[in-house]
Amino acid sequence: MSTDTTTTTFTQSPEPQVLRLRPKVDDALPLPPFKYAGIFDDPKFGDWRDELAIKGWTVVRRAVPTERALKYREEMFDWLESFPLGFKRDDPSTWTNEHLPVHMKGGMFHGYGFSHEKFCWDLRQEQGVIDAFAKIWGTDKLISSFDAGCIMMPKRIDVKDIGRWEHMDQSRHRRGFYCVQGLANLNENGPDDGGLMVLTGSSQLVEEYFDTFGRVYREERTFGAFDYWMFSEEEQQWFTDRGCKWVKVCAGPGDLILWDSRAMHYNVMPKGERDRVCSYICMAPAELLSESDRKLREDAFDKERGTTHVPERVPRTDKILQLAGIKSY
Ligand SMILES: [Fe+2]
């Protein structure tokens, strides 16, 4: 998930590595070694990958040119205003649930075909975004998640802040690196703005943590996805005792925030004056896709899963079909 969410993740089964949409929880699943599990074990890259490996997160500056990032932000607002609910980006009195389509945590939009809106596909095709993931995986033959986005308006008074939901988006059974999550940040985002909180250094320690305390399944620690686990405050103490610190990740419009799925994280609502707008993007090598999961993705792509709103149809270019995992490279 991404961030915040986990729309698309990999599941390792006794068969070859495959990509699944919302995998089922299966504690007994034997996990074969993952081809890329060790790529961050010896971080001597000399670029932002070192920070990603050591701290568990990094910011790739201006992966999207600023002007275009701000344009995508406006397009997301156009999308919100296209619902016949009365939302207006310039009228704070309309920044309420009554005037907004269904969302969660103060601004995360998963439904209405959001993932397949043109602005999402345009962002996934931004060369700087593809280049960042290509640098991580060592290939530009990538497939993209069909993930959600976030439009958090400041000073919301009709939504309750649910507080922290510290979690990682990787199964406690996995060994080593598995997934890098990303979000394209589309507005100036400082310490008081809504956004991503990461427990710096936790990605390097989770395996030792579970080796020490065990991997027993507890229903309250997951919402059902295989690659998800929540941590209590007491458990976090083990990490902070070892130097881990919570950091609010700040970024400018067009910056790509990346974090290792093993890094503990959650998001916060805006405390300041600015809206927080972003699109969640996660890419991985196309070679990991099995034929059955390619069909699943094709079905999700065709149905713009969950849509009740008429989205702009994206033209089915070769690049989009490749990133969707439908067409081979
Ligand atoms: Fe997450």
C-alpha cells in the first residue's frame, strides 16, 4: 500500500514470484528467496539509494518538473470539482465530507477510478519517476501499481484525526528487501503540512526484531493484506532504543518520496495552511509478473476498478499498457 496504501504488492508463493492484487493472509506460506532481496545490503551507490538503504526513505528531487507537478495538482482539484457535490478548491466552507466523494483519513481517494485517471497515468509516465525506479531495480522494464492518491485540505473540522497507525507494508515473514513505495508530491510540503511520517532506520532492523520476538499472527495487526503489519507503541520502543527516530518527510512539488516497505510509517493530516496533494506510485520489474497476475491486472485496468464516476479514458498507448503489465516489453 501504499503509503500509505497497499493496492499492489508481490506475493511469494511456492510457485515463481508473482504479482497479486490484495493477497490473502497466509501465515503458513513458504516464501522462496526473492531475487532482489539483497540489493540494499551493501549501500555504496554514491547517490540517494544510500539514504534509502540506510534510513529507509529518501526524496528524489524534481523527478517531475515543478510546473507539471503543480498542473497535476490542479487537475486533481478539477477531478474533485467534477463531482456534483459542490466542492470548490477556493471555498473552505466546501471542504467537508458533504461536498466531497468518499475518502479516508482526511483525504485518501481509492475509489471512483482515481487510479486510472489521466493525471495518474501521466505521472506514472514521467521520465524522472520511471528513471528513479529503474535505478533501484536495475531495469527500465517496469510495471506500475494502480494506486490511490491523496488530497488533504487543511483545517478540516468535520473529520476526526484517527491518530497514528504505524505500520510496514511488508510481511513479517519476508527476508530482505522486497518493495519500494513512492509518492509523487505535488505541492510544497513542510513540517506542518500533511504527509508521510517514517521511523528512520527501522527498515534495517525489522528482521532482527521479528527474529527476536517471533512472527506469531495477530489479527488486530493487519487489515487482511499479506504485506502489512502494525506496531504498538511499546514495540516501537525497541526501535527507538536503537536510535530510530520519527521524521516528517518534507518535499517540494515534483519531488518523489521513496521508502522501503520495511520502514515503519503512517501519514498525518495537515496542521498548517496548505493542502497536501500527492499520487502514490510503486514500480517493480515486469519480469516478476506471472501470466495469471497479468490477467488480474488487465481486468483491473479494463474495469477501472471501483469506478462510479466517469473518468477520462486514457489512450491505450504501448507505454501505458507496458506499465499496466498488459503488454510485454
Ligand atoms: Fe503504508
